[in-house]
Amino acid sequence: MYLLLVFVLQTLWVSWCHATQHYPASWGHYDVCKSQVYAEDRLAWHYMACQPEATDMTKYLTVSLDPPNITCGDPPEMYCALENPYMCNNECDADTEELAHPPELMFDSEGRNPTTFWQSTSWKKYPKPLQVNITLSWNKTIELTDDIVLTFESGRPEQLVLEKSLDYGHTWQPYQFYASDCLDAFTMEPKAVHQLNPSTMLEIICTEAYSTGYVWKYDKTVRFEIKDRFALLAGPRLHNMASLYGQLDTTKNLRDFFTLTDLRIRLLRPATGATMVDENNLSRYFYAISDIKVQGRCKCNLHANSCVFDKGKLGCECEHNTTGPDCARCKRHYQGRAWSMGSYLPIPKGTANICEYILPSPSRHDSWESIVLHQAPKRDLFSRLEDPNPHTNKAPLFVSTLISSTISVEPQISKDSPRNTRVCDNVLLRCQNGGMCHHHQRCQCLAGFGGILCEKAQCQGDSCEDLQSSQPSLHPPPAAQTLPLALLSLIPSLLATRGLTSL
Ligand SMILES: [Ca+2]
């Protein structure tokens, strides 16, 4: 039974590898960083465009209101229906759970009856404007992937601006204006997204489609139409996303348009349902929002395919030797060339733009071969050898040295090595066989082991051969031997990771 399982898994694995090898661009790998494939009878990494999956981003935001005391219920207040000034049975009381309407009720899961909603105080200070700013902050750069949808429990506002910030709330720019009369409210001609074309798709418009007065009972949503804008490049049913991604790769303005750290909903004038405000019954006028939808993904600059929410903060799990919350810079020691974002289009059309290891200057006694083998982390050596990225191969000295060398040569550090050379660390240059890294300068090996990374078994006579053959090699072993073991070892880790919060 056990052998049968291994056989089946191996067959599936080989089939998958062959498929990805022959059709690397046809899998829609826009969300995948890399995958293992067979190349010349061994496993190799194929790098591809990578980004985290799109998800409900309202789970990861903080909300703030301005003015802060604008939520109803303190003191308790009675409200009347907009369409009927004599129907005044809506009470708000912040101290009674069933009657309170705090901001978090804009983000809870709906489906309960009645709906839950945030509600403002009424327009009791008329004619002073009733204005509220609702700010949603992620403390992380995110990219929108679907329409933003606000669902109002009250009538939809007569004037509203949706704004965004790219710099954590320091500066703001409008996303869209909404008004029952765009000319009167914002001196803008009303427009709809379907009137835009590919050359005007980033235009900021004022729409009158979501501010109609009395029909609020039937149409409660206000939308920022992301998908309609995508469709201007990707076709009406988004069937040609490659076209959109190709444009995103080359057009910074387009990328930035869908990118933000904060959203701000500026409620400027509540629904009145009429041209005149009824000053005798101002409890008819207020804002109430039952739901806000923001679908998007962490922005990782195409260098991560997952994003984790840890200790209240989102962060990309960076690949390609990049680091930072957005993978926006190269890791230490990997500034071999300038950082660059990855690409939306998968290889071979795009490139992973992997940060490259810095080659140290050779001292008089070091050959290039010895420096490369001594100082480049093993994982990096493999990724370079196997990296199909054409840019990587632009370092002919490095690549040809590696190809002409055997990676399983044991590391030796010259006496003249620079003092700041990192011999070991806890990430890539791990001391082996139980050795401990001491100030990044040397591995303290357990008895019976030696070598720079404790990789050598110290032995004498006939026992040497057996011991050495049991030591890990820098060469990957033949895939046919490792696949069953690798697949089996994946099973417990797959089971274990099911409980992790990963986007
Ligand atoms: Ca709700």
C-alpha cells in the first residue's frame, strides 16, 4: 500500500513536471513564483511572475473616523425614515449593544437579519455641513483587484468623494467623485466608466449613477468600478488579462492607479430625497453604511506569492533574494545589480529580476573559482545555475566559472580572505552536522566533523569512505532517488500548514 502510494505520487509529479516543462506559459502562472521542473534529468527551478492571491482586504485594515465623535448613540438619539418623517422608530444608543452602531459593523460578515451597520449622528447642526471622513488603513501597500463596494443602510449620499493614499495617509488624491449633480457639487461633467477608453482609463471622473435620491430602498450600493477599468485593456469579460499585465509591466501610472496604502471615504452631504431640506425634522438625514468590500492583494512587486498577517501587520514573504514589507529592495549581500520589480508576464516574456549575489573583489591569492565557491550560499549557486532568466546569464565570468567547476568541491577559505566575509549564518550558510555559527566567522564543529561548515567527517582508514558517502553533497542527488522521499516529507508539512494564516 505504501509503495503504491509512492508510485502514484511519483507518477503524478512526473506528469506535472512534464506539463510545466512543455507549457510553461500556458498555465496562467500569474500568481506563482516558481515551480520545480525536470531539466536534463534533474530538478530545476523555473521562475515566474509571482504575486499573492487576491483576498478580502477588509480583514486586515484599521478604520478611523473624523470627526471621532460622529458615531450616533452618545447621547442616544431617535431617527426618522427619510421617505416618511412620521416613521421615527430607529433608535441609536451607544451603551446598548442591540442599539449601538459602531464602525466595525461596516466590516462584519453580513447575512444576519437585520443587517448590522455603522450610523452617524443626524444633521442636527444644519445648515452647517454634515461631513464625515472614514479612513481605512492597511499600513501596507496593496493592489486592488475588484470593485470597491459601499452598501448604505441610509439613503446614498448626495455628495461623496472616494480618495486614496499611496504614502500611508500623508497625501491624498481622488479616486472618484459621486454626486446627484456633478456640475453643482464639483463643477465636473458627469461621466461613466464605460465612456472611457484605453487612453483615458485612468481619468478621475464624477458619476451620478450612485446618488439618486428616493430609490435608496432598492439600490443601496456605491461602487468604484475597478473591473470595468481592467476591461478597457483586457476585454469585456477580462479574457485577455495578458494584455492588461503587459501594460502593467511597462506603465508605472497604470500600476500606481490600482495601488494604495489607505482609502478615504469623504461623506460630504447626506441623502435628502428632495431639493429642500426639512429643517423641522433633521433626524431624517444621516449616513449609515452596512458593508464595505475591498478586494485586493498585498503588493510585493512580483517578488512573493504569499503575504502573511503577523502581529497585526501584513508582510510579503519575499523571494528572489529580495526583502522589505513590499520586497522593494535586495537582501544584504545581494545587490549585485540594481533592484527591479518582477514582471506580470511569466518567463520567457517577462523576467523574475532576481537580486544577484555580490561578487567580492578577488584578493591576490584567490582565484574566482575559489571565491565563488567559498562565499556564495549554496542555495544561490543552484538558483543561478538553474535560473532560466536571461539576465542572470549576463555575468559570463560567474556562470562560466560555475559551469566549469564542480559545486561539490569542499569549501576552503584562504588566509587572505577579507575579514568581513561571512562564513556562516543561520539562513543560507548553515553550519552542518550540529555545528554552531560563531560571530558569522567560523563554525564550531562537533567532535568527528571538520571543514568550514563542519561538512567533513573526520575519519581514518577504511571508515572514511562510508562516512563521506553519508555526508550531504552540494550536488542535488538524482531526482528519481529523492522524489519519493521528498513527496512523502511534504505530506506532514502540508498537513501542518493548513492552520497557518496565509494570504
Ligand atoms: Ca455589517
